[in-house]
Amino acid sequence: MHFDGKRLHYFVTVADTGSLGRAAEVLHVAQPALSRQMRLLEDEVGAPLMERTPRGMVLTAAGQAFYLSARRLLDDGHAAVHRARLAASGNLGHLRVGFSEIYLWHPQVLAALQAYRSQSPGVTFTVEAMLSGAIAERVRDGQLDLALAYRNQADDDSSLHSRPWLVDEYRLVVHRDSALARRPPRRLADLNGEDFILFRRDQSPRMHDTIIHHFHQRGFSPHIVQEGTTHYTVLALVAAGLGCSVMPVSAAARMPAGVKMLPVPDMQLLTPIHAVWHRDNFTPVVQRFVDLLCEPGQVETTL
């Protein structure tokens, strides 16, 4: 059975005030019209809900039972409207985000997470850490709502939209006790013959190919002896003394013990990092987080 929400509101107001006259004043309706609405409601229920007494309008047994449910329905309706408005403004919901570990620890990301949670405690987060290629694939498949991922001019996937966030720069990372740490290379070609560590190509094909192409342009053919799946697995292998690698400058803030970061004069490997989302999933929660993360004038560079 369907009940008119306005009629329920009228009934609860009459019950709370105990008077048709006072209820009519509160509701800003004519008393005869209010009386008619109460009769119609009783017809729908099939039982008298109120009776007029010298003390005013008093609920019958049926009215008392109906009042509890009517009040609950109205409260639930108000709560539903409130929750809908919170969701529409990005203040309620759940956000699934993916970052490389080095960007998860970035001050801007931490500040955005803290600000969003402080401003909107009704929003919760699930965070996953992996490289750009894997992250973008999970956004494309709908398993993540948002990611920070490497994007370049070759990206032609129209299903993904993005906004610039940061331009990072790669540097050489070596074990602090290695010969390379004692005698830093003056060019990439000086690394020929050195044991080299890199992330697996399937984790971020575009980034992997960009790095290798950059190396070849400068006469360096890396001798890859170890592979990792993320930036920090690569750094762990470098920390273990198993070879050298290259790493974004953003990783310097949380470098493992025993690893040293060095510039190589002819390595000019810049990586644009974007906030990435699916074009069909730009929800208010996603939009608010992107706005917090990528405020105008906040796009950074590590240069």
C-alpha cells in the first residue's frame, strides 16, 4: 500500500501538537483541508487514528501503532534525502584508488587523503599499490575508481580520462658501497656491462618501453639480471647489492638504507603522472578527490 508522504507528515504533526488548529498553523494549511486529509488517511488505513476530546486530538490504539511507523518512515525519508545530497556532493561514498608506492607516500597525496577524510568523514578509501600499467588496467576494468599513472602522448585509450598531477624525473640508484657510488657515471653509456635491475614490462609496458628507448638513444643497452614488480621491489634488489637501476626522484623521500640516488648528466627521462579515471565513472567522490589532488596551479615538477 502506498501512503502519501505529505499526508503522513500532516498526521505526525497533528499527533505531536495534539490539536488540529495548532497543527494547521504549523503546517500553514487551512484547518478544514487538514481535517479532510486526516479523514482520507483513516480511510486508507481502514481504522480511526484520532479522536477529538476536551484535551484535544488523542491517538486511538490504532493511531498509536500507526504513529510509530509513520514517524520512522518520515525519519527514514529525511535520512535518505540527506544521504543522497551528501553523495551528490562527494561527501558520502567509497573510493577505490591505486598508486605506485612512491606516490602513495607523496606529501600531496597524503594531504589530499587527510583533507578529504577530515572534510567528509562519510567517505572511505581502499588503496592499492602497483605500477602504472597494472593500475590503469584496473581502472579500465572498473576495479579501481581512480589512479595516479604514467601517461604519454601515445596513450590513445578514449575510455580513460586524466588530469595532470606531477612531472617526475628519473635518476640512477646504486648501492652505496658499489664502484658506481664511488665513481658516478658521466653518461648512460658508462653503464654498459653493469648488472641492471628493472621492473617487469607487463607491470607498465609504456613506461618500460619509454625507459629502454631512452637508454638506447644514449648508447646504453642495459644488462638486465633481475626484475621487480614495483618501484620498491626494485629498490630492495638494489639495496641487496644485486645491481643498479633508475628510479623517479619522488622515491628519494623513502629510500632504503644502503641505496644512493645519483644524477646522470645525459639522462633526461621525464615522466608525466596523471590522475586517471574511467570516462563513465567520474562520480562526485572521484571528482572531489581529483580536485583536491590536482588543484589549479598545484601541478608539480621534481626538476
